[in-house]
Amino acid sequence: MKRAWLLLPVVVFCLSCHKNNVYEEFASIEGPSWNNSNILHFNVPISDTSQAYNAFISVRNTGKYEFSNLYLFVTAHSPKGNFVRDTIEITLADERGKWLGNGAASVFTVYYPYRQNIRFPLPGIYTFDIEQAMWIKDLKHISEIGLKIEKIAEKH
């Protein structure tokens, strides 16, 4: 029983790390490669328009990925149909070829700060479309792409 009380602060800490998350989802890449016509869709419900948010793009790649970076097209659609399209480059390995991010076995996850301190002007569903923008049609060894939206913690 004493050990259970010792674990309680650890559990509370772990749960509090995610309390600002509004949305987090990963989409698996189906098949052996990510075709440039395969657009991944993330539907994010936003209800609090007074809050500031940070948005992150997550990339999971295997150690067999052939490049040190990844180019993506990201299109954000508002509930009224307006959209913004960005081209982003995510660095996955350093100049010596060491994979960045967290690794488990041969899969590595990088969180890229896509947009910081943003405000959504309208409540509703915002759709984020993500497509690979590399110069090859079929990109191998990217296993998942994710999107994470978190509230910016209030300073006390």
C-alpha cells in the first residue's frame, strides 16, 4: 500500500502533461509507401476561440528512411471554407545521419512545431490536410503522420 502512494505523484504528473492537449491523432500510411496523391485528413473540433494554441506535426519514420528531411504540404481549412496552405520541411536526422526525436526499436518520432500561438477565429471543425511533397512519387519508410493541437498554458 505504501508503494501505491509513492506512485500517485508520478501518475498525476503524467496525466497533467496531457491536460492541455485539445487534439492528437496519428494516421497510418497504408501499404509499403506514401504516395504523393494520398492526402491525410485531420478533423479538429475547436470550441474555445479565446484560447491561444500551438500546433505540431508528428512524423514516425523507420531507420531505413532514405533522407534526412521530409517536405510536406499542409492545408488548414476553417469551418467557413477558408484555407491556408504551407510548405514545411521537417528535419529527421542530423548532418551525421543520427535520427532525431524519440526512438523505440527502429521507429523514430519527431514533433515539429508547425504553428505557435495561433487563435482560431470561429468555433467548429478545422480540417488539416497533410501530403508528402518530396520529389518522388512513392515515399518509403514513413509509417505515420500525426497532428497535435494544444492549449498554451496560462502563466500565473
